[in-house]
Amino acid sequence: MVSDDSSLLTGGQPALFLIPSNSDRQLRDTIAATVGSDDMVAVTDHSPAYVADQLQQQLIAIMQWNDHLNNLLDQDCVNVDLLRASEPLLQSFVALCDATFSYICTTPRHAPIDDESAYFVEHRRFSSTAIRHIQELGFSQSSRRLDWTTAKSADQTVFGFPALYHPFYRHNRFASLLIMVSPTEVNTYQRFLFEILAKKIDVCLTRHWARENPFEQRYTYFLKEILEGNVPGRSSLEEHASLHQMPVDGIFEVMLIDKTWQAGSVSLLAKRVIGLEPEVKVTFDGNRLTVLLHVKPGRGEQLDAMEKTLFQLTRDLKMNIGLSERFDYLGDAAFGLEQARIALEYGKKHFRRYCTGAVSDSLAEVVFRFRRYFPYFALDPFADRAKIIAQMAVAKNPLLKLRRADEEHGTADYELLRVFLMEECRSGAVCERMHLHRNTLAYRLEKIRRLLGETLEDADTRIFLRVLYFIAE
């Protein structure tokens, strides 16, 4: 006797009903009419134990294949690796093309079974007939987004065989298409496997597009938020930064590159920058490229080497760089970008003053450091200076380190450095005013240099510090 409700037999769970091939026709129809939508019916001469064993083997094979694809993705594979690993299960020709219907890859061991697929392999693109057919399916229309698998029978394709199609989109635009041409009618099992493969291909394509376009990196939009000053509290910043594999502490510097059209585009320049220095982070500021440099604490010489590499690139391409002061907290990156903008703006106006025949800085025409051009900004009556100068006076001033050290140790190095700068670095005059021995003066100046990380022999640094004293006072 057969129940009118299959759920009474299966406990409400999906089930597979096996019907002997020599059973009564009426019994088959009765069972087929009572099974649920998630149940399956199979007519077979094999025993339930044999069928269960075959199903288990097939499920294990699918799980192993899926794990293998995941391992390939973890090893930074390419798309053809995924197709090669899928051939034993799919047993069909699979092709992947880009938005222009040009060749990306195909199954390496399963040769084409039709003329259109053979044309694709030989000419590295689909024929005009195949392109028209694909366009008629609507995948490449920007107004439609059909990001699911579509099955077509043999008489509905230009291949002459049943086919599965799965499109991929990027920023709501058609970007790529995965096609499987099957020698037999496509069944549910093949479609299931094809959709698993499509998900893995999507991961691989996304990774490839991120490499091709540096602004598709995971951290890009997070970095833009930081550079725009949208900085949460430290604990929240650390949490978000860790998700994007970005450090919060260390030695940072912001580089703003102008005239990016000299490299072709800001995107092409970003690729070249990352190619030279893979550890930097990049984003764009209009038609300018913003580069965030970072090294671990105490690795200032490593940052010097990174600067030198990128300076050479920009000089070769005749571009300009605005360079911020170095800072030790990611949350200060927005102020670093503002410094780089100031350096770029005033550097373009005044760099010729540093380009005399005797100048030792060969990069003076292309690299504009904030400390060199900040005095021009501070003295510009038409500049919007209030906010920047207030920040420099309150929180972004290297002299504050000196004041804090004086408060902790009861020293007067802040005043000593001020006198040293006002006396134009004349040791005799400083010793007389501060009642110091020359050896004591040399010792304390070296201590100041180590604390500030500055060289007092550099004229730009001395002028920069003098302006900061004027701001502080």
C-alpha cells in the first residue's frame, strides 16, 4: 500500500524512491504522483545498497573536487587550473571569454566538439555568429544583469549541442562569460557542478581584476575614508585596519603624485608604483595618485630607500611629488595628505629658487617636501591657514616631543634649540647665552637630534623649525 502523502514515509525529509524496472506501471505512476517536490524517483534493477554506495562515492568525489578547487584558489591559481581540475567530473568542453568575447582559457584536455568552439580556440575569439547569439541572450546588455546559469538545448545554440552559460559582472557591467558545451543533454547534476565551478571562477577573476586595477584592492575604500579624515576611535580603527591588513603604528608618509597623465593614466601609474614597491598602499585624489608609505618603527632607512625608488620613477616620467612629514599613527594620514597637497601647490610655484647651478638636490624640480614649502604657505596672506596652523601648534608639531621630554626630565632643551636656531647655529653665541660648555652643547644638540629624528645641518629643517617656534609662541 502506498500512502497519499510521501512525508509520512520520509518524516518530512527529502528522499530517493527506488522502483524496480519490472514493477507495475500503475504503481510507478502512483508513487510519482505522491512524492514531494524535493524527492526523487529512480527506476532501476540495482539493489538499494548498490545505489546508496554509488551515490556515496559520487558525493565524496564532488566534495574532494570542491576541496581541490579551494586549495588551488588558496595557492593563487589561474582560471585554467580550475578548468583542468574540473574536467574529470564535467566531461565537457568549457570556455571562458572576456567582455569582448576574446579568449581567456579553455579546458586543456577536452577538445572542442563543434566548429564554433574550435574557431574560438584557434582564433582566440568567438566568431561574429557566436557573438550575435550570445548578445541575443542578453548577457552583455548593461541594462540587464543575468548573473545566474542559463541552459539552452541543442537547437537553441550556435554550437549544435546543449550548452550552459554563466556571465560575470563587474560594477554592474558585463565582464566575462563561462560556457560549457555538452555532448549530451544537460542534466541537473551537470548544472550543479557547473555552478560550483562558476563560483570558483568568479573568485579567481575578481582576484585578477584587483591586480589589473590597483584601485580594486580590499583596502582602497577604507584608505580613502582615512585620508578624508573619517577616523574612528583607536580601538575601532585597529579592528578595521586589521581586516584590511593595514598597520596602525609605525613610520608613515603620504606621497601625492601629480601629472599622472605622463604615465598614461593614474591607474597605470598605480600599477607601476605597486610593481616597484609592493608594500605601499595606493588610492586616487582626482587625477592625482595618493601613495601611503609605511615601515615598522625604527626602520627609517627602509623608508628612505622606498622614497628613492619612487622619486626615480617620477623623475623619469617628469611628474611632481608632494611629500608629507613622517608620522607614527595611521589616524594622522588625513593631515599627512593635506601636507602633501600644500607641498605640491607651493612647490610648483617656488621650486625654481632651489634649482640654481650649485644646488645639490637633483630632485628639487620634481619632489616638493612639506617642510621646505610650509614657510611659503604660512606666510601666504591669501592661504586658508588657520586650520593647518592650529593643528601644527596643538598636535602635529615635532617640537611638542621636546617640550614633553623637558617636562619629564626637568631639562631645557626646547629653549636651547630655539636659541640655537635664532643664533644661526653659532655655537659660541649659544654657549655664551645659555652659559654652557661647547662639549655640553654638542651633547645636548645630539640628544635633541635623536629625539626629533631631524638633522639640524639641513637648512630646510632649520627654517621649518623656526616657523614652528613662531607658531608656538
